[in-house]
Amino acid sequence: MLENLPSVQGDPLWALLHQFNADQRNHKIDMLVGVYRDETGKTPVMQQVQKAELKLATAAQSKSYKMLAGNLEFNDHMAKFLLGDGAHFSDQCTIQTVGGSGALRVIADFIKTLSPNAVIWNTDPGYLNHRPIMEGAGLTVKPFRWQHKGGLLDIETCFKDLENAKEGDILLLHASCHNPSGVDPLLQQWQQFIDFCKAKKIIPFIDIAYQGFGDGPDQDAAGLRLFVDQVDLVLVAASCSKNMGLYCERAGVAMVVAKDNSQHTKIRMLLERITRINYSMPPNHGSAIASLLFSDPKPWLAELAVCRERINNLRNALGKLLAEMGAPDSFQAVTRQKGMFSLLPLTAEQMIVLREKHAIYGMLNGRINLAGLKQEQVQHLADSLVDVIKD
Ligand SMILES: Cc1ncc(COP(=O)(O)O)c(C=O)c1O
């Protein structure tokens, strides 16, 4: 058997991280990994999470098996957090998953079971794991360009590429803080996607991994909620990794919003069967913490706001400096982009120069994580970018 082992390519991110760790330069900046960092460079455990963990440890509830759908209280909280207090709570079927990635895979299996020939239309550039997760479930993935002009989405290009989408295909969109570009649709552009899905009978699949990292929890779910208001079937994959800092605890949900409530029992049974044959049930600890945060959300939302404001302040400071230095508008667009990521309009060669000459580490495709930056480093980043462009 082992003679058939393929040579699986390692993740380029980890190779770059090794390089960063070995780099002796004091002014080096790590903008690689997709985790939030505070001004000291740490990925902190939120205070409310620590409090919840102490409470859980003291209560020492049973570790007996939970339901296949995971923590039901957490699922209800998540449904309300995602959909808002509107009328659609009764339209959703939600199960807990192993983080957002688990949710993506569960929904992919759901699609493959019901509509095996559906094509997944995926943004290009897009989240590195979307394609492999969808293809891992046996689905076909096709790209559509997620281009922007001046930091805003160029929706005409999207629809040009989506011309070949057929009835029953799936449109995979990021709810907010697009990874890797930070380019999000305006509300009227969300409406254009909705009109497109309705006209062509395309099913929307919304990945929401950064709710609260862009403009706020409600604003970041506005596109999703608009879809849910107007479309009969919406698929959702959500993660608590970033907005609760629960990365390694693996808390997320897969949600199917179906206006035809007569199908709900069958939908739930299928979702549970998918988890059953993959991993039986998700881990409980992260969802138990999340449930406590949701039960008194204000202090947690205040901590989340601090993360969001830090990133937005960094974006504004960088954009201001770049404007003062006369950098092209495509660089100043960082102020109009959302969330942790932006895609620098640099070639792979220029990203290497940025790394080798200036000790600034981003991905070769130009992706940088703004949260890897400290205020005191913004000037160095702006100077380095201007230097790289002029060469
Ligand atoms: C767009 C997007 N979706 C999903 C995920 C997966 O999140 P999780 O870490 O909860 O699996 C990520 C993580 O980086 C992401 O960027």
C-alpha cells in the first residue's frame, strides 16, 4: 500500500513561517498566518473565554456523549447571531461542526448527496481551502474573478465569469472580510447577487468566518441576511475561530435555511448522518464556552470591538501614510477593505523583495494579515512598499 503514497506538496505558509522564525532581523514583521494578533504580537485568549473556562471547570459537568448535532443551545445561539432577531429562526436547521472548515465539508457533503453534479462557483482569488474541501467531497469547482477597482468590487467582471453557471449550481460567497482580498460587496451588490441567484436558480452558499471583524456583527451578516430574506434556500458555514478566538477548540456550525419547513426533518437527518459517518459528533468544549459568551454577549462583543478597531486603525494609518507618500490608489485601497486580510498588488518577485530586503513576510500571492502589524511598524511597512514599487 505505502508504495502508492503520493508526494503531497507542503503548505507554502509553513515554509515561510520557518523562515520568519529563523530571521534574526529585529524589525521583521510577520503578516503570514490568518490569526488575530494584539499590539504585543500575541493571539490572546479573550477575557470572557477565560472566565467561561473557569466556570465550566468548576461546574465539571459530565463528559458523556452529546447529540449528533452537537451542543443544541450553542446551535440556537449561533442561528440568532447569524440571522439576527428576524423572522427566519424557524426556517433554519443548524448543527454544530468541527470549526468553520468542518462546516464547509458538511455542507459540501450535503450538496454532493442531493445534487452531485452541481458546480461550486468560487471567488478567484479565494480562500485557499475552499477548492480542496469542495473537491474532497467530490464536487466540481469553477472560479469567477473577484476583482476590484479602487478597493470596491468590480461586479461586472464577476457576472461575466458567472455567465456559464447553470440552474442548481452553487454560488460560494464570503459574508464579509473576504479572504484573501478584504474586498466585500456593498449592500446593493449583494442585492445583485441575490437577483442573479433568483433569476438563474443558483443556490447561495455563504461562508461566514469573520463576523464582527469588518464593520460589526450585524453589518458583517447583512449580505447573508438579505439573501435569507429573499431566497428560499441558503446554505451557511460559520466559524467561531476568529470572533471568539477559539481557533483550536474547533467551534462552528453548518446551517441550512429552507423556507419549505416541511423538509426540515429530512434536512436535519441528512446533516446528522453526514457528521455521524465522518466523525460522529463535534467536540463540546469550544461550543460550551461560546454558549456562555452568547448568554451575556455584551462583554465579549466589547472585546471583539477592540480587535476590529485595532485592525481598522492600522488600515487607516497605513492608507494615510501611503497617500502622503503618493503610492498608487490600488495600495491606498487598504482603507476601504475589511477584516484582517488585504491582497497587495505586488508580484511574487516583489513579495520576495519585501521579505528579503525589508524583512516583511506576506504570502507570495500578495496576501498580508494586517493584524500581524503593530502601530510602531506601520511607517516601516509604508516605506518598504513604496521602495518595492519604485524598483
Ligand atoms: C474564509 C474562511 N472560511 C473558513 C475558515 C475556516 O475556519 P476554521 O478555522 O474555523 O476552520 C477560514 C479560516 O481561516 C476562512 O478564512
